[in-house]
Amino acid sequence: MTDPVERTDTAGSGSAGLLWRLLAYSLAGLHIAYVLFVLGGALLVLVWPQLVWLHLAAVAWAGGTMLFDLGCPITVWEKSSLRKGGREPYEEGFLQHHVLRIRFDAARTRRNHIVLGLAAIGLNLLIYSV
């Protein structure tokens, strides 16, 4: 006889799995919004100058995580949520998977991160200098 309270679904199935996957997809959407803010936030600062410190902090964090290969806690949380939702997370980083949609050669990943970090910082310096 089966206990009626006993949980019969496996990890990632049922409504709990759906909620974990929804959280993972929501985190990916939030992450994309953050990337867009880092890249274009200087334009928003022209309209709303009070955003300058928030934007500079976002650029510093994004540039730092890319230049020093610190990794992003949002990516870790997204991948963990995917696992708990019964999905196998992607191996590459967030930008490569969701934004650039390319797989970097593992030997060149470090160089590519440095280039992306410098590009984000350089783009914002250019916009702020205009």
C-alpha cells in the first residue's frame, strides 16, 4: 500500500519542476535586462541623471566579472534552478549561451571574456564622453 502523502514525482517533474524552470527563465530575462542596462544605461543617464551611480556600479560589476573571470551569481542561480527543474543547464557562460548564441573555443574563453569586458567599459566611456 502506498502512503498518500509520499511524493511520487521525480526531481524536476510536476508543478515544483515547473516553478524552478520558471524561476530559471525569469532569471535569464533579468540577466538580459541587466546586460542591456550595462550596454545602454549611459543613454538612460542622459535622460535620468540620477541613474548615474547605479549604472556605473553595474558597468564596474560587469567589467570586473568579465576581466577577472569572477563568474556571475545570477548565472549560478539560473543553472541551479534549471537543474532543480529537471533540465540540464548549458555548459558555457550566460553571454555565450543566451546573448551571443555561440560556443567559444574553451582555449579562448579567457581572452574573449577580457575582450567583452573591455568592450562594455569602452562603449560606456565613449557614450559618457560625448
